[in-house]
Amino acid sequence: MIIPPDQLNPDTLSALIEEFVTRDGTDYGEEEVSLAEKVQEVRVMLASGQAVILFSESTGLCNIVPREKM
């Protein structure tokens, strides 16, 4: 199920995005990118529709994925 970001509490959305960008395996290449920059990049992607929040009812987990990979 796709969860529109604007339907989440702002604190919940921030926590979800921060958890996503700090997961093991999240690689931003050779350049150091601050947490704030990573969070902002994901916010922009969600706002533009390039990425979506997916909620799995079977596992109870959320994930942020590029729209084209759905």
C-alpha cells in the first residue's frame, strides 16, 4: 500500500526518512553527504513523486522506493 507523505505526522515522516537514509547498505558514493542533505534529497523525491512510501500490511514495515521500481 502506498502511503502519501502528507498523510503522515511530520515527526513520523522525519523519523521514517532518517531511518531510511541511515540503513546499512545506503551508499552515497565517495563524497561525504550530511544527514540533513540526505533527508532533504529524499523529501524532494517524495514531494515530486519520484519516490513513494510503501507499507507492507503483512510485515508491518515501511520502505521508501523509487516509483519506477514498484
